[in-house]
Amino acid sequence: MRPRLELLNKALIERILGEAFQLIEDPGVRVAPFVVDLLRGAGITVKDGVAHIPEALARRLLDLAPRGFCLYDRAGKPAVRYGGEDVHFDPGSSCLNILDAETQQPRPAMSADLVRLVQVAEMLPQFAAQSTAMVCNDVPQEIGDWYRLLLVLWYSEKPVVTGAFSAESLHTLLELVAIECGGREPLRQHPRAIFDVCPSPPLNWSEFASQNLVDLARAGVPAEIVSMPLAGATAPVTLVGSVVQHAAECISGITIHQLAQPGSPIVWGGAPAIFDMRTGKTPMGAIETAMLDVACAEVGKYLGLPTHAYMVTGDGRFIDAQVEMESGISTILGALAGINMISGAGMLDFLACHSIEKLVIDAEAIASAQRLVEGVNARTDSLAVAMFAQTGLSGDFLKLKETRSLFRKEQHFPSNVIDRGLASMDGSTPDVLQRARQRVEELLSPYERHPLAPDREQELIAFALREGRKAGLEGLPEILRPEYAHEPGLI
Amino acid sequence: MPDDHFSAMRQSIIDGAPDTASGLAQEALSAGIAPIEAINSGYVPGMHDVGEQFAKGQMYLPDMMASAEAMRAAMAVLDPELKKLGTQRPMAGVVVLGTTKGDIHEIGKILVGTLLTAHGFRVHDLGVDVPGEKFAAKAREFNADIVGVSALLTTTMRNQKSVVEAIENAGLRSQVKIMVGGAPVTRRWADEIGADGYAKDAMSAVTLARELMAQKTQSAVVEPA
């Protein structure tokens, strides 16, 4: 039996949806001029930049959104399944800072840091997907979004959770993935990337966000709505009130998206949080934030849609008991809720900082959560009596063949990040940070980059060089040194 | 009567009761109490109490917002009388505040504005998605001492730099202190873009604004006119 966490019952979900449908009609949803004609063409009233979406139409469009879809790895194999009860994890995304491995102090993230994180995540089976985890401070700001993706595509074969920073740059990101996949049609058929799109709370689809929704829908590349109600600040203070707002933002986003291209894949996702009334901060590790994540996903699952949430994060500034307690709790809750993609691992300090050491610690929490959702299962015809028939009261279960054949299924064996007495260094017992550092090195040591097909690799580099030069970038940090950037065939 | 009256004014701010605060202001004027006295002896001590309790974690942001609303209600009654009398409230400084271009998040900025107002600053809130040139133009128009630039997103934080540049280009840099804040902002970032200070939350923004005003006053004394 698979264990499940549910915070809402059917009657409450129906009330949530009832109010969400009410909200998208009145007061309505603020939309950008870019989508006004699209919405009016479907019979939606748009007045003074506010769309008033009728429930019946929204419900019809929700029905058109796919109930599930896959992301594919570089080899074209399905690697992430959105929909149903599948649970996957990917690292947190778009961080500007990293906790330096040596000093454990935050500093601006560089291309080399992102590459290191991608390589570590590549080696950890707990992460079914990569994310464009950091904005690299050593490349020009205006190419910050696509450069992250280039590095991930270069160093990883896993699917990628990403997103553009503007309406225009989305096309550069899409082109990069298309080149890597062998063209726009192969990308549509076997998407390797999913793009986060964020409405602005409350109930506002900005020019950038609505244009991204439409362009992704038409490209047939999956979109992931990341709705971010802040309970008590940009959303109702009650958790359930914020869940209503989240639902209204997702439904209105799906309405725009499905009008642009019916049947295009989209995810009911978010990064909701409570608003701390003492500090004005948004604690991602608070239990109420995790409750919001679970409840929002439950509404999406009730509608049969694929789901996403932002969890596995802590709010302390350093790797400590608080950060790991918060991260561990939300990891377990997210997995029990059956959320399809859970982003956030590695992040701390209110999502302001990434840490590769935390990423490997979080991977242990994820592995535990993955074991938990496997549940307690009857693996033998007799649950215990047959084994007692062999041992009597001697307690000598270690010798049984069942023990030997089943212990690997029953028990998860963590890496030495978790201290079970194996983690010693030079006779001393390392602390968790030392063990995490050691684990990072163990993972990096066997990592090997698998090149793309030579023609695609060349095309990717040529495209990136051209785009980079527009922003004054010579060479491609962590890929190609400036002195090699003018070689024949690359220009 | 005045002591009781002042105490009630103070309490109306602590309670976040705008109707009571404005009613007491009207009563004070009818009783012949000078508006500046009502402000300094009644309402401002109330805001100080609120600020102190907030700093100690004994009051929360919704309480603070209600107190600021009560203060605004009282001032709506007293300000016109102050003007008639040609009196001016003592002011801690003039602040032009806004969220940077491309960013439409304003909660943090509103909190900072509320607390700065509560602590005697005159705040001009430019709203959200404000380009650097507008910050500069408004700083000139209001003769600002401080420009405060907020950004919530990692993607828009970088536009804080363009505000610093716009103020430099407008030739105002020597007169205007610039402070930056927002979730992704760090002290290192503030240093990197040439801002004068960084505040991690609304209360530290008040402390920082006071420090920047002290620096400004000091440099005005040191520099020849």
C-alpha cells in the first residue's frame, strides 16, 4: 500500500474550485495586451486589462489539457513522467548566490559552480531532472537565462526544468533545446525541457508571462505554472484562501495556454508560501508553506492534472540543523502528496542561496522519501509465520535465505552523508558538512561528460557564440575559451 | 486633560484605530491644542512604541500597518492646520522609494515606506516597475536625501544598478544616498553597484536611513558650501 498525505476532503476541494472559478470571472484576472485578442476570440470579456473568464469555458479548456506527458533524456528515453502518482525531484533554480564549498559563506555563483552542481546532480539518481540552478555572474546579465541552459545541456543528459527571464529570450532558450534535440519537431515529440512560467500574485498574467504561455503552447513544449500566492500579503491570510488564489491563477493560465494551442502539455504548479508577519520574509521551510504546497497540488490532482511544487528547502543561512530539518520535513510531505515534480533541493536562505553540499544531503532525504512512498508491502506469502517456523524462538533471522533475498528491497542504504558508523576519516568522525564535501568529491570523480553528436555540438556552439557576441561575450565560459572562439566552422 | 488626551492619542496609534485617532485629533484642535503638540506628544510617541514593540517581536506587520493607517488618519486632520499656522513637522529626511524596473512586487517597499514614515521621514512612493531615470527625476523634484530601490527577483535585482547610474548621470550622486533591498539583495551586491547601503528588512531600513542621514549631515558640515 502506498502511503498518501491528504489535507483536503472532496467537499473542501469543490468549495476551493467553486471560489476559484468565481474569482476568474469576478473580479477577473489581469492580462497583458498580448493575449487580449486571443481571449476575446474565445468569447471572454476583457475590459480595462482585466479578463472575466466564464467557468464553463475554463472547465472546457481544463479538460483539453493533457493528464500526463513525459520529459525525455538526451537519448530520447522517457525519464520523467508528469501525471498520476509519480514523484520526481530536481534541484532548485535561478539562484544568484552559492555557499562556497570551502568557506561556507555565500558568494555570487559563477559558471564553474553551475557546472559542478550539474555534474553532481547528474550522478545522483534521486534527481530525475536537472534545473537551470544558478544565474552565472560571470556572463552578461542579458544572456543570463539561456547561458544557464546551455551549460546544463552541455553537461547533462537528464531532462531540464528551466525558464526564460523575458518574452524575447524564451526563443533563444527554445532554439538551444531544439538544436540539442535535432529540431523543433523532435523537441515537440520528445521534449527534454519544461519551462516555468510565473503569474504575479494576485491574479495577474503579465506581458512576459502570458507571452511565454502562448509561445510554449504553440511550440508544443511543456509549460509549468509556478503560482506564488503569499498568504497574508499578496493572497488571503488563510491557507485555504491562498489555495483558492493558486487555483484561480492556474486555471486562468491554463485557459490562456489551451486557447493558444489545445492539448499542449501544462503543469499545475507553484511556489506558494506564507508571509512571516514579524519579518516580511517568505519562509519556504515553514510547515504552513509545505501545507500550502500539498493542498495546492491536491486540487490539481483532483482535476487530473500533472503537478509541481517548490519544496526541499530551508531558510537558515548555513547548513545546519534548522535548514536540514525544514528541508527533510517538506521532502517527506511532498513525496507523500504524490507531487509529480518537486523542485528546490540544494537551496537555503529563503531561496537566496544554493549549496552543492546541501544538495547531496537533500538527496539523502529524497532517497528516504522515495523509500517511504514504496510503503510497507507483503513480499512473502506468509508475513512472518513461515520465517518463525524456521527460526523458532532463536531469533536467528540473519541466516535465513529470505533475509538475504529481501533485505535490499526492504532497506534503503544511504551514502556516507548519513552517519551510520561507516563514515570515518583518519580515525575521527567527520561532521555532516565534512561528509557532504567528501560525497561531492566522490560523485564528481567518476563523472564523465558525454558529448552530443558532433554536428549538433558544433551547431550549439556556433549558435551560442553568435548570441553571446550580441551581448559582448567572447568565448563560452566552461565550454570554449575565448582564444578558440574564432576557429573556422564556429562563426 | 492634555496628558490624558496625549495618552489616548498614543494608544489609538498602538491600537491601530484610525477613527479614534482622527476623532482625538479633531477634539484636540477644538480644545485649542496646537497641532504640532498633538503630533509630538501624542501620535509620534505612539509610533515609537509600535516601532519598539515590532523590533522586539511583540507586534506584527498587520499591527504595524494598522498603526500607520491610524497615523495617516490623524495627520489628515492635523496637516491642514499645520499649514494654516505655517508650522512644519520636524522631519528625519526625504526618501524617494520604488521597486525597480521590470519588477511589480511592492510589499517589501510598502513596509519600508510605512516604517520610514512612522519614524519621521517624508516618503514619496513611486510604485513598481520604475525606471532609473524616473528615480532620478523624482529625487530632483522632491529634493530627496535618500533613494530606496527594492527588487524581489534575481532577474530584476540587477536593474538596481541602472538606478545608481541614472542618479549619477543626473548629477545628483553627491546629494542623494542610495539604499537597496529585496529578497535576493546582499551587502556585497550593494557594494558592487555603488549603493550606499543595504537593508535586509524593513526595520533595518529605518536604521540604515538614519545612518545615511547622519553621514549626509556630517559630510555637509565637512564639505565647504
